[in-house]
Amino acid sequence: MSGLNKKGRDSELRQNYEDSVAAEGREGAGPYTTISSRPINRLYDPTDIEHLDYEKDINLPGSYPYTRGVHKTGYRGKSWTIRMFSGFGSVEETNARYHDLLNAGNNGLSIAFDMPTLMGYDHDEPWAAGEFGSCGVAVDSIKDMEILLQDLPLDKITTSMTINSPAPVIWALFIAAAEKRGVPRSALAGTLQNDILKEYIAQNEFIFPPRDSMKLVTDTVEFATNEMPSWNPISVSGYHIREAGSTSAQELAFTLADGIEYVRWGIERGLSVDSFAPRISFFFNCHNDFFEEIAKFRAARRLWARVMREDFGAEMPRSWLMRFHTQTAGVSLTEQQPEVNLVRVAIQALAGVLGGTQSLHTDSMDEALALPSDKAVRLAVRTQQVLLHETGVANTVDPLGGSYFLEKLTDDMEKEARAYFERIEEIGGVIPALETGYFQKEIADASARFQREVESGERTIVGVNDFITDEPLEIPILKMDPEGERRHLVRLKKLKSERDADAWGEAMRALEKASEAGNENLMPLILDAVNVGATSGEICNMWRRVYGEYQEHVVV
């Protein structure tokens, strides 16, 4: 049968099917949409993907454009990293949790910081009152970082740090503490989130104006390129964009637009794209809509590969690869019937694995109520271990590839993301778009639409607007050490009183002068400062004087 005749026959079969379904009249009214309100057809077949070229658009795993994965052998060659995001209360408590996680089977750590640390305030400042350790670990100084990392095998594991505005300082504290332990910076492997653009777009944990913040980010990229070959200086994060209420396609488009902006700034600094692009990583959310999330990951790889090779002229295949970490959707967790969250997380984690993630965090069932308990964290780790060792999903590469539905959804996601790219460029680029509130409004509109669907009952959330019970809460809630804050403040006061005041003053003045000039990479000077006892809050407050504090444009 010729290609033309086959296409005609496929179309005829599809039309016969549609006619017979209509004649039976048995289909419910729906609506049949993804969680992002994307309409879904009742059936997909060869006619939906006949425009795709297998080699150009899909290809084999490990081959451009990497739709089917960045590694030829998938998880047969290397399983995903079990990297649980954790941090709470004091550095002593968090260090103990890290040892427990490594003993439970984690092979990478991911550090969560509390709000004062995220906002660049020391914990003895009025702004920090009442926030100690409430959403992560409290870190102000090299003394805190030394305790946080105590006895952890820093030269054998990878460490991720979720920090943005103060990222250069927290990274410097990490490097300095490791070097005091005898681990050279060149041997450190891990990832700094350092994605300031998504803070303006979604999470709002920004301090300085966008262009000053981008200068600091570019300093870290240049420093890592020159001195830390195993470190990823940016993890471009769609996770928080999705948590703010975006659709799956918005998460994809806005995240990659941010990544493109970081590449542009690196090139403008004078770096060759191939010198730093291989170490830009990504961080995605994985929500409840199983196939939409898998398609998002596949479209992300394809888009990034094409942009890097075709738009930026990257020549090294490693520059075309999108490597990403995945976290299950915290925003999907419910305080009602929290045990049901175990089911949600397992399904989301499976989508992340089938989408080809390189590392994975599974949320704990109690996170809608409090910071996770030891038992809840252990169950979250066990979820990944069951997927890896008991389900068989790692036995073959991209097992869902070739599905008519999945390939069409992947293609649709890429097209929708490109339409967003065009709109952002029309506005003038990422920074003008965030300054005028474009991203924020798009996300707010999507979030409001979803909430209306839930409130109207059009979309069911199990245990929230349907299948409701009055059962009492029966899961343990984490209790933190009440002495943790007191120990922390005593340690901070001791550091500030006992450090060499002359050395501290000299280091801070040198850093402030270079910050004002704006033509020097600040990382070596930040390292000098933290090594003589400068705190994160002191450095960030100095930058507040030099750069000012950013005020967000209000979207109406």
C-alpha cells in the first residue's frame, strides 16, 4: 500500500470510528480536559501525528533532539538520583535528618532554607522574628554551615541548594566550609538553584532589582565555569511557577525562556556558550495529570536542544542536553485525608520517571500540615525505591514513546511554548515582561480558572470537594527542638564578637567597593568575606544599600 493510500485508509478508519461513536451516543458530557484545561480528544491515531518526522522530531534515546531521553540506555545505565528536599529548624537537627536520608537510600542531598535565610537576613534581625527554621534550615554564617555539613561525604555525593537572591553568599559559605574540611572546591559536585528570574515571576523571594541580581547570577556562572567543573551554577526552576498556579505549558515556556535569558547573559559576559551551557540544569514540577506531565518533559528536552543548537550555535552535544530534577507537586497535597497524598505522589513520581528525569524528590504525605515527619519522609523515599526495583518501568527506555496520544501532546506542548516565546520577545524579553507583570498575570489567570473549576465541582479533588469524610487526623506531626533557635543565636553572637574586626572590615569594604563599581566578578571577594566571619545578612544588607530593593509591579 502506498503512503498516500495508507494515509487515506487511516483517515477513513478514523471517520468510521467517529461516526459509529456518534451513532451510539454513549459518551458522557465531560468536560474532557487536562488539569491545565487543555481539551483532550476521545481518541488519537496515526492521523494525529502524520506530520511528525521520526528522526527529526522524536528519534532514538540519546540522539538529537532528545525527545526520548538524554541517555541511550535510560535507567539501565544509571538510575535517577533519589534526592529528597529537606531542611528544618536548626543546623543540628537538619544534619541528623541528612544522615538518616543517606542511610535510607538517598544518593543526593537537597537543602531547604528558612525564610530569613532565603531573604538575606541574619536571625538576630527584627525581620527574622518568629520565622526561625519554619520552612527550612537557618543558616547565617560559616559556623552554621560547618555544623550543617558535619560528617557528610561531600566528595562522594551531590548537594543541591534551593537558594536564590542570597545564592552567591550561601554558595560561598558551602565552599568555604568544605575547604575547611579539606575538600577542594574542584571536587565539589552539586547544584545551586540560583534562578532569580522565577522569583520575580512567581515566588517573590527577590531582594534586589532584576538587572543587579542577574549580574550576581552571571558572576556565579563564570566562577563555576572557571573553578568548579562538577558544579551546576543554575537550576532553572519551573517548579515554583507551577506551584503559583500556572498551566503545564506555561511552566514549560516560562522556564525555558528564563534559561535562554541566562545563556544570553553568559555570552554577553564573554563566555563561550559551550563552556557553560552543559552545566545549566532544570527543575520541574510533576502534577497530577499523568500524560500531560510526561509530554511536558519530552517537549522540554526537544525545545532546549533545538534552541541551543539552532539559535545559540552550541556545537557540543552536551550543550544541547536538558538535564532536570523533578519534584512532585506540593500544591496538589491536601490536609484532608493526608494519606491519599501517598497515592498522588506515587502517580506523579511515576510520570517523572516515565518522562526521563535525572533526579527526583517525592513529597511527604504530611506536607500540607507541617514540615514532614521522619516516617512520612521514609515512606516518600520508599515510593521511589518501589518504582525503581519493583515496577519494571526502568527496564526499557521511554516505554510510552510512539503513543499517538503522547506524541501529539508533546508536539502541542512545544508549539504552545513557542507561541509564548514569541509573545515574550514582542514585549522586549524576559526582564521587561516580568517588570510589566506579563508572567504574573498569565499565571494568575490560570490559577483563578482552576480554582473556579474546583469550587464549581467541575474538577474533582478527592477529599476536598468530593469523597469527603469526617475521620480525625491520625498521622504524627513533626516537633522541632525548642532549643534550636537559642543555640543558633548564641553561636551567631559569639561569631560576631570574636571574629577579627579588622579583617572583617577590610573584606566587607573591598566587596562593597567592587559591588559599586560593577565590573568585577564578586565571588572571590564573597569567599574572602565569609572566611573571616561575614554573615549572609551583613553581605545582603550591604547590597541593599548598593543596589536598592526591588518593588514589584502590581498586576490589576
